[in-house]
Amino acid sequence: MAKSEMKGVAKQIKSLRAIEPELSKKMRREMRTNIQPILNPIEAQINSQVEGALKGVRDIGMFHGGRTQWGGVKVKVKATIRPTDIVYIEGKGGGGDSLDGALGFEYAELAGINRWAPRAMSKGWGSTSTGYHSYIQNGQGAGFSRMLGRFGKPGRFLFSRVIKYKPAIEMKVKMIVSKYEQIVNTRNS
């Protein structure tokens, strides 16, 4: 995960939260409204170009009516008042045809993250070991990852695009925090 270290911003946010809680809510709202326009082109690009490219891949198995279908992506900015993670960007699968929302984007974005070797048998549901309710794993996830490999490594759609805009996002955050710091300073002087 890419993290930014913005010197001094954490102290400013902490003091703003302590002195003016209502003003910190206003600041978070302003961060969301100012950063979202930076992310809208990314969302549009994923929902148009990436979807078209995925449809061109033979047997990708993401275009169906089930829960794991590709339904595009919705990108949101969340702003917090915690000094460690002021802004975070969340991408969730769009609606698709499924009632609960489609998880295809999440699967495609993260496919290929292998923290440990795959197991031959799954864990049984309601249990922590293999046995009853277990099934044989045939490497379906590995095949899906191989098909998506032509689009890059995990983080292939949203993360890789957001990283390109990271300097612009950091600049916006710094400008907004300093603006609200000035407001607090003028009120207290």
C-alpha cells in the first residue's frame, strides 16, 4: 500500500479536531468534494476502456448475472480526522445485474496476490480444518490470475491509476489543511 508522509499535517489536523470539531467536519467535506473530481476520470476510464478490454478476453468468465460478475467500479474518497490516514480512496464494484452488487471489480483488482501456497483441499465452512464441507481446489483462482496478468500485477486497474495522481491529491490535501489552519489562527488571534 502506498502511503504519503506529509510533514506537519498530522499535527494540524489533531489540533483542529481538538479546537474546532465542527470546522474539522467542514474540512473533511471539502476534501471529499475537491478530491473526487481528480478520481472521476479514473472511474470513467475503468468503466469504459477496461471493461471493453475485458470483454475482448476469451473465456474470462466475468460477464454473467451472478455475484462475481463485472459491474464496473464506483470510486469514493473518504476523509478522516485521524492524522495517520487523512484521505483514503475506495473502489467498489458497481451494481451489475446482481441484487447485492457485483464483486467482479474487487476480484479482478486483487487477483494474483499469493501470500501462501494454495491448498489442495479447502477448509470446511463452519470449521477451521478440512473434512466435512470441504471441496477440492483445482486452481481456478490461478487460471483467473493468469488471464488477468495481461493487464498487469494486482492493483492493476484502480491502484495503478491512483498512484499517478498521488502528487495532485497530496497537494489538494495540504492546501485544504493549511486553509483551515489559517481560519483557526484568525479566529484565535
